[in-house]
Amino acid sequence: MSSFNVRRIRADIPLLQREINGRKITYLDSGASSLQPHAVIDAMSRYYELRHANVHRGVYQTANEATEAYEGSRAAVALFLNAPGGADEVVFTKNTTESLNLIAKTWGADHLAQGDVVLVSEMEHHANIVPWFQLREATGVEVRFIPVGDDYRLDLTKLDELLDGVKLLSVTAMSNVLGTKNPIAELAEAAHRVGALIAVDGAQSIVHGVTDVQELDIDFLAFSGHKMLGPTGIGVLWTRESVLDTMGPFMGGGGMIADVRVDGFTPAKGVARFEAGTPPIAESVGLRAAVRYLTGLGMENVADHDHELTVDALTRLESSFDGRVRVIGPSDTKDRGGVISLDVEGVHPHDVAQVLDQFGVCVRPGHHCAKPLMKRFGLAATARASFGPYSTTRDTDVLLEALTSAVSMFG
């Protein structure tokens, strides 16, 4: 049974008790990094206090406990995603960026050659563009883009044409600038129809609703722990075990080998060959605690809460400021998440963010590592507000108050 109660959730987040410039912090930068509840912080502290050791090596008790905790975290993530092959399909990385690079530099390097096509979109984060450009330089693959329409959604009118020759479609589930949620199941079906695989950047979407890899019928999923109430320093790459078995190692070193000889080496089987060196053990413990916490809230309820906040914020922004504050993203709240990018007429986003900081409001100014998207809409940057499960309409109240000051200040 779900126990979603935003007041209780806020009480669980220690950072929300801080004051900034004499005001209680209004944290609206969850799209960059979410805040951690006590459950996550305490789980990591207990690990360091009671059972810290390296994993997969020692035979003493705390080493066995550390290994059990690490592998238990992998199993918890698999359950959270409804991974058909369970923990054997979950690779731990350090973030979404590394997960996407792993796909490009292992599966991509092994399966793609000159003449093959990788299809991405104009709304991608640089982490889902640059690795494919690097692969293009190394192998001669073509990188093709799905355009973004004036409605801030993918323009899929020529999707069949764009998919011609495509071996991999790699697309974000939710834009980190626009808040647009893309039709991943529909895109997966279209990709599979032409024999292509689909990789999904789930960095933003993972905390905004249910992620079921079987229901979506995708082939790869990448996301970060710190976007979903977990710690920094740990990410996830999920892929089907049948695909994983066709991929070579990403890095060489300890832990990823079955054998090393003077004439070469044999990589380990399964997920181990992608986790060279000491892995993020404490971070995996924190991620498991975050998964448990979110599961307890109910991801359907988290999605409903996010939708209500987004509808409220967009409605109030539209009726305020006499058009001087423009939302860069869909006005239709169907298939839209709580990421709201703002363009204040005549005011640089960094100046907007500095004024908002005087009210204790945390937003992110910049191009958000999405320069092709910014160029598509003739922008250098935006000021981005983004919600988390702990956000409330009171946060939007303070945001509007601070924006009113910013608009007035810059005339």
C-alpha cells in the first residue's frame, strides 16, 4: 500500500530544512540532481560504519556482507525496472553519461560499421549525441536526427524515412529542457520493425513515473542514481541478457577478467566484465535505499503528483507577467513532466537565477547540455525549474514571487 504524503517526504529530506538568504530553501533543480532522504544517507553511513570492505574478493565476514549488499542492490534495481533477466541484466556505472558511452564503445563498436545509421533526436542531452559522433569518427557510421516541432515534441511525420538503414535508435524518454515525454513504446515498435535496437536515456524520466522495460519493449536503458533520490557516483545500464552477451568489455583491469596470460586475456562473463576495478559499493547501497523509498511512495503516485504540480505551475505562469516570461516546452500537459524552462524577455538566464537565489529559489541557468535543441529554438540558454517528489505548490508560489521581482528589476 502506498504512503505518498508530500509533507512527510519533505520532513525526510534534511537539505530542505536549510535557509538561503534568510528564507527556507525552495529547491527547484531536481532535474540536475534530486535531494536525498534520510533513508539513503543513513544506509550509506551504516555501510561505512559497520561493513565496509571491497567486494567479490575477501572471504571474511564484512567482505561477504559488502558483496551481498552490492549484489542485493543490483537485484533491487532489476525488480524496480521489471527486468526480464533480473540482476544479470543490470550493469553499474558512475552515471547516465558513462552508461551511454558504454553502449557506443562496446555494442556500437562491435556491431556498427560504415554505412550503418544511428538515429537520435534534436532534444538529446550531449551525452546521447557526442558518443555517437565519436563512433562516427572511428567507424564512419551516419548519425541522423529526428527533428523537434514547433510544439516542442518530436516530429515523427517522416519517421519511416528516418529509420531507413538505422541499426540503433537512441532517444531520451523525457527532455531535460522541454519536459517532453517521448512515446518510447511507439518508437521501440518502429525501430524493431526495421530490425534496429532502441536505447533510452532515462535520466529524467526514471523519477517521474513507472519504468517497465518489458512493457516499453526497449533494448537499453541508461539512468543515474542521483536523479532518483540516490547518491551521486552511480548509474545504471540495463540491457537484455542476450544483447549483453554480444558486447565486449568497456575497460580493462581487475574484476572484469576470467583469466589473464602473457599472450592475452579472457573477459569475465555477464555484468562483471563491464565493472572493472572497485565499484561504487556505498553508492549502490544508497541507490537500493532510494529504490525502496520510491517503491514505498508508489511510482504511479509520484507521477500523479508531478503532473499536478506541472499543470498548476504552467497555468499560473501563462496568466502572469504579461507575456514577458515564456515557457520553452509544451503547453499541453499530456505526456509532459515537471521540467519547466523559462525565457524571461530581455534578461539573461544567469541574471534571473541570481535574483531567484535571493529568495532561496534554486533553478538551473544554462544550455543544459542540449545545444542543438537551444539552436533549434534560437536560444543561448534558459532558466530551468524542475520538480521532485518533495516539491509542492508552495515552491511555485515562491518561484512566481521571485520571478516577479526579477521582471520588475530588469524593467
